[in-house]
Amino acid sequence: MNPDTTLLAEAQSLLPAAIRLRRDIHAHPELGLELPRTQGAVLSALEGLGLSITSGRALSSVVAVLDSGRPGPTVLLRGDMDALPMPEDTGLDFASTNAGATHACGHDSHVAMLAGAASLLRAHVDELKGRVVFMFQPGEEGEHGARFMIDEGILDIAGRVDLAFAIHQSPNIPSGMIATKGGTLLASADEIFIDVVGRGGHASMPYLTLDPIPVACEIVLAIQSMITRKVDVFDPAVVTIAHVTAGTTSNVIPEVASIHGTVRAISAQTRQLVHDELARLVGGIAAAHAMTAELRIELGFPVTVNDAATADWTRAVSSRLLGEDKVVEMASPVMGAEDFSYVLENVPGTMVFLGTCPDGTPFTSAAPNHSNRMILDESAMATGIALHAAIALARSAEPA
């Protein structure tokens, strides 16, 4: 057996414990930055490994450090822990017992894989140089948990981090496969709120009012034209208006029409361009109809950018572990967003996607992340456990 094959075999032996941990967390999902039960499950899973463990102050995070006692790099491995505020309709025996919350993005598997990697690396500590930081993070689903953990010093807790690595599972990739790319991997994501303010009145006399509803409709359509005419197709952006509200009944013209949506871009430059164009467009259209409009942009996660050299290196490590046929380079970014972006803004690193398509289901039609019917192939977690460990050991073996 070569060392990489040995890691994979050892990870397979850790799979039953990882499945138990994943199912326990899945059955008891928690939302946001405060995940006390999930935090407790992680602490129990790490017990007896001899790690230096601290908990967060502003959030229920767990940071565990494995120190080899020998000089070497610091590698950060991250797993997010929070669930989504949505129902579950999977029919699983271990389905969510918390109404209105479920692990439909697979963060439960991320936790289980990272805890398994901690056990695996502890068993290989004699081969390790430097330190490994295990980052168990709440609040990835829009709550900026990674930013809070950076503010609390995770990037310096065991010497400055030299390399950061994270796995995100995907049922829309064949099980056990790894996919990633250098450069932009995921988009930024911001929320937009627009209030068009007119003058209300009777539906029979619109000429005595300033009806904000057709103006709001005009703005929604103009946004899509703006995207196609102002944004470079090779540096794209997506604006989706998902929520429009106005009025209370059929014979009253309201004073305000509200628009709510998201802006996604794959570069900081295009992100800012769209913000600026939205402000010009919204104000101009409202003014053309003698109305006012307020645009509010709530900044979300920045663009997730993999360090190009590190992404190439990660694919090479993954190929040694799994075989070249199990590792693919993505042709383009994904328009979803991730707050691991905050970590990658500070240190070189890579996020990869791990395929978890259920057996017997075409990966192109499997229920995706954020679906109420999302199911993942738990056997793929052995690949994730082994890859976390392989990344840390491979970086440890290289010169500073």
C-alpha cells in the first residue's frame, strides 16, 4: 500500500463513527451563530484526541489544534456546522426533529468529515510537521460566521496559517469525485431592497395618485436589461428579484411598492459596477415618474477565490489519493456563495466540491443543496476524511 491508499483505508474504518455523528447532527439541526447542541456533539467527538480546544465567544464555534511539536507550517481545515431555516421532506429515519430547520446543505457531513480527519491525523501525528487547526464554524448560511472567527483570532491561534482548505459536498457530482478550480470558485452574494414611494389613492382615479406598482415593474425589467448591456459576459453577474410586495386590496393604489432580491458576481469589480448601476437606474426611473425610490444594499459574502497555485497542488494531492479519474478541474465558477471567502481573502487556500450523489440516482437530477429533498451518499464521507488528512500531511512534508 502507498501512504495515500493507507489513508483512504483508515478513513474507511472511521466511516461508521462519522455516519453516527452526521446523523445525530442531522436529526437535531440548529440555525445561525448559536449551535449549543452541535457544539457539544463536536466536543464529544474530539474528546480523548489530545487536541488543544477553545470555544468561541461571539458564537458557538470550536477550534481544535493538533500540534506535532516539530517546526512546520500551520494548515487550517474548516467545516461549517449550521442548518437552513426550511422544512425537510426526505423521509429519512434520522430526519430533522426541529420544525423549520434542516441540514439541506450537508454541513452535518462537513462536521463529521472534519471530526474524522482529526482522529485520522492524530493517528499520523508522528508524520506531521507543524500544526493543524480544525475550524468548526457556525453561521455560514448568511450569518458571516467565518468573519467572526477571524475576528476572534483563528488565523493566528497556532502561528499564522500557511494554507486553508475546505470541502463542500454536492449531490450533483458523482459520489467520491473531487471538483475545483483556481481563481474564482464561487460568487459574491448581496441582498437588495428597493422601496418605490409614490402617492396612494382610489383605484378608480389613478391620475390623482402616483402609482408605484408599474414603476416597480419597470425597475424589475430594466434591471435585467442593465445586466445584459452593462456587464461583461465573461465577467458575469446575476440579479434575481424574488420578492415584490405592494398594496392591501384591489381598489386601493398603495403609496409604496417594495422589491427584494439578490446580486451575485464573480469579481469585486463587477460587484461594484452592478451596485453603482442599480443606484443610477432605480433613482432615474423613479424620478422619470415624479416619484422617489430608496435602494439599500446589504453586503453578503465576497467572491470566493482559490489561490491558483494551491488549487493545482490540491488537485495533484487529490489525484494521488483517489486516482486521476476521480478529480476534475471545473470549467467555470458556481454562482452560489460561501463565507470561506473571508478566510481565502487572508491566506492562500482552496475549497473543493466532494461528490455525494446517492447511489442509483443520476447526478444531473439529484435533489440539489438547499432542496427539502436533498439526500447525500454517506459513504463519500470517507473520501472527505482522507482528503482533509492528505492535504495536511502533504503540506507538512513540503519545505517552508
